[in-house]
Amino acid sequence: MPYVDRQNRICGFLDIEENESSGKFLRRYFILDTQQGGLLWYMDNPQNLPKGAEQVGSLNLSYISMVSDATKLRPKAEFCFVINAGMRKFYLQANDQQDLVEWITVLNNATKITVPKAGENLAAGTETPLEVPGAVKQLSYKMEIVGGVPLITTTQEQGEGQNGPDRGGLRRGPNQLPYFLSRGAQDQTVIKAGYCVKQGAVMKNWKRRYFMLDENTVSYFKSDQEREALRVIPLKEIHKVHKCKQSDLMMRDNLFEMVTSSRTFYMQADSPEDMHSWIKAISGAIVAQRGPGRSANSRVRCDSDVLTLLK
């Protein structure tokens, strides 16, 4: 779901058909900045990208005439909507029906109050090279006029950066299982799976990891393509799961922490809803594992934001 970040911008992940009529939707992180009058999209949340990384694309809000549901126009694209900007149509996919409705609403509301500013016309055909630290390839950005609308797009694909694999793959559901487990080959019942950004134990850097929760463990992988987990955390070692009270200090949105016997894991979800979903899922799995026969000298306190095991 779109959410308001600490800079009062509306943000969230969507899939966009960057090349018109290609039918290929790529996962991008969108920022709707009404103060600057623009819609920007990045390879990932800029908090997780190398310092100085620029947007993949942008669109001036003053050129958007209408945003509407496009499920009938693109029946094969689930939860699809379209941004009409001059002669160009941008097709995007939301995560679910509610996400679709909310993005259409906020975008239409933003375009109603936007007034074009002087000096915003961009020269056609201007290219600005940009080297992103930690990326495999150098990026080049091309500015051009399409149907009277200035567009900024990359002329090269971005490679894998220091924060993990490229997010520019085909659409995958937020709770979709990794490919090697998608045909029922798993030994444990998977309760929840998806990407979060985790802080490292030593370097304290942030990397996107694929997490999987089953009946007994929380595991994380380098990506959903990997078979071997980087770490497996038994549920019995987890004492507390709750929204992080240091999120303002760490300058991270949607941050929660998982406290174990040996370490506190700090993890950032893609949205507030996803953060609460992980907290509830892990909390529920721990309660289910302890079962009705848990010892009388152990008590469990659980609500939507915190689970604490007291012994």
C-alpha cells in the first residue's frame, strides 16, 4: 500500500511497463513528491541504494491528465492501472485491489492541485551520464519529448549493486515462494515469504534478503533463487518481535526488530502493512509452536505490534 514517509512523500512499490506495449512489467519503488511536482521511480527504496543513486525514471505531475483502472484494457496484467500523460500511456501494476484504488486516488488528487512551474521545459535529446557507486554498469539517462511530455529514462540496464541483486525482474507476488519451493518440495509448511532489508551484524550495512517463515524457523536467503539459506533462526530462540523504537534514529521507515538469545535483527519491510504482517506472522508461529501444552511457568503476551516471551 502507498504510505507517507518521513519527508511527507507518498511511496511504495509498483510494477511498471517502462517500454510501452512491451508487456514486460518491472518492479520499481515509486515516490510521489507533490512539493516538487513529480512522480519518481527507482530500482529500490533509495535508503537501500548506493549514495547518490538517481531515479530510473520520472514524470512531471503537471503533464498527467488522468489516472484510471486499466484491468479491462490489460486483462492479463493483474491490478493494472494507467497514467495518461500526453501521447504516452504508462501502465502499472499494483499489489492488490486496495493498493490499486489507493494509488489511483492519490495520483489523481496530486494532479488536481499541481500548477506548472516556469522553466521546467526540458531540451529534447539531452543525455546525462551517471556513474553509480557499487553498480556493475555505468548508467546513462536520456531526456526526450514524447507527445509533448518530457520524459527521463535510462538508456542502459543497471547491474547488481552492493545492496544485493537487481530488483528489475519480472513481477512476483509479495508472498510468493522461491522457485525451488514452488512445487511443494518443501519439508516445512511455509507461513510467509518475501523480501525485507536487513542490517548486517558487523558492518551495519543494509542488504535486501529473501525471508521465509515456516512452523519452526525464520530463514533468510540472498535471493528467492537461492537454495541455501544464509542463516536459519529457530523460533524457540526468538524472545520478542515488535516495531522498532529506534526507527527515527536509524532514519528507516517500516522498521521492526526480532530479538533472539544472541542478537537483535533489524529488518525493514516495504510498507507499514507488510511490517505488521511480518510481526503478526512470526508472533503467531511462535505461539503455535509452543502449543496448548506449554509449561505453566512461561507466559506469552502478543498483540499486533509486539510479541514477548516471559519466562
